[in-house]
Amino acid sequence: MSMDRNLALELARVTEAAALDAGRWVGKGDKIAADAAATEAMRRTLDAMDICGTVVIGEGEMDEAPMLYIGEQLGRGVDGECAVDIAVDPLEGTNICSKGTNGAIATIALAPRGGFLHAPDMYMDKIVTGSAGVGVVDIQKSAGENVEALAKAKGCNPQDLTVALLDRPRHDKAVAEIRNAGARCQLFGDGDVAAAIASAIDDSGIDMMIGIGGAPEGVLTAAAIKCLNGFMQGRLVFMTEEERVRSRSMGIDDFDKIYSAKEMAKGDVFFAATGVTNGDLVRGVRYFPGGAKTHTVVMRSQSRTIRFLETLHYFDHKPGFNS
Ligand code: VTB
């Protein structure tokens, strides 16, 4: 199916709106209000698009999330016009946003119907790097081995590499191995989507992201990594029997499968992210009298166009705008 290329720029509007509204909650200590603001703005702008969209990665199940729940239908498309699946994380890094620290983004991806892995809200082990990692790094190797292999492929020393990991005790072993191999670690509190994408972008300062984070976040990451021609592998981490049952009901039956980016995000996919707070991928929302500036990355896999947009928003020209 051929997708309308203008969807990319439409998506930038969606994540900008979410970031602008969540941006008002930066540093306010209320992650629930911040998430609600982003979710509402994202829903409102998505619903105004000429698509027949279905949320497949969202804020939760229908009975637990008031909007952008899994299965929600969105858009003004008629008769199946532009049938797309939608993956969202309106505020990726709610804790970051409430504390005002680095790395919160508003993010979304679109795929032709059936394109996304229906990942339940559970953990996924991930490894992400730029195209240099293809055929070189592997989720089945140790963190130390991957550092050495990536350094060799990049023609540098391990000490020139920075590996990002969620700052969690479950990553202590990997952190020790990375340090032993001579590389630098960047331990971040939350938000592995932005960190993973940054690792596939040259001169972001991050060379690789590894470790266990959310599975829905893994699918969003996969859409971006595919557009960037980067390297990613993801493997679901089952903690309970209930997760196995849920996964099966969502069409997953091989529990040990190692997914590539292309297997998690199939077809012509689109991705957008706008910074809420500053980060290695994009800058945060900067308000000025009467308006604000946002920083967005938007990409499409088919054309592999990667746009970084700085946008000025003047609120007095936007009737009905919450900011
Ligand atoms: C992960 C990660 C997210 O929260 O879901 C993490 O993918 C939660 O991990 O980016 P813990 O259960 O160890 O706290 C984020 O960091 C933010 O939603």
C-alpha cells in the first residue's frame, strides 16, 4: 500500500501539539497531569487527520485508559481511506517531565494496517545502534563483546564509544562489562526511545543503547530505526504467566523470538518525536512571550527522509489552542 507522504508533516503537528501542552507541566511534579495533557493534545490532532486509524500501541486497554487506548479508532478518513495502525507514547518519560530533567519526548509512529508488532505492556530486551552494527553486534553476545565488535566495525577504540542504558540494577552486569571493555556508560533515569534513536544518529554522542525497557517503547523505537537504516534487535522478556497469555492473545506465539526493526514495524512507516525537555535527540519546548519554539524529528522509511524541524508557534493565531 502506498502511503501519502504528507503524513510525515501531519505527524509533526501531532507531536508538536502534545509537546506544547505537556511542556506546561515540565518540573511541576505532576506526571499524571503532564501525561493527560500530552494525550489529549495528541488525540485531538490525530482525530483531525484524513486517516482511518486504529491505535495498536497506546495508553492501555480500553477499560484502563480514557483515550488513545488500544483499539481506539481515530481520524476523519471515510470508507477505509488511508487505513493505518498507530503507535503512540504521548509523553515518553513522564517522570523526566515532572522533574524537569533531560530526555522527555512526545512520540508517534504510523504503519499500514497490520504493520506493528502488537506488543503488550511488558518488558523487552533491546540493542540499538547505527548501521555500523549490522552483522556486527548481537543481542545474544555479552555487552562487553558488543562494545568490542562495534569499536572494530567503527574503526575506533572502545574508549571512544558511549553506551546508553536505563539506570536500573538489572543492568549492573552489562554496565560493569562495558566499563571493563573500556567504553563509557550514559546511565539515564527514563526514556529509552529517545536514547535508542540517538544511538542510531551520527554525532548524537551515543553509539549504542542496550538493556531492558518497555516493549511498546521498543515498537516505537523500531519504526524510527527502520527509517534511519540503523540496527535493532528486541526480545520480549516474560515475567509472569499472565504476560504469556496476553501475548498469545495478541498474536505472539514464539516467546524467544529475536525481532529486527523491520519485523516490529513493517511496510512504509512514519515516525515523529518532539522534545518536551532537552535531550540528545531533540531540544525541549522553549516558551517566549506569546508563543513557543519546538524541536521535532520526523521520518519516513520509504523515502528515508529524516527532517529536523524547529517550529515557532504563536498562540494568539491558534484559536482553541490550550497553550
Ligand atoms: C521503561 C522504558 C521507558 O520507563 O518502560 C521504563 O522503556 C520503565 O522501566 O522509556 P522500570 O519498570 O524499570 O521503571 C521508561 O523509562 C519511561 O516510560
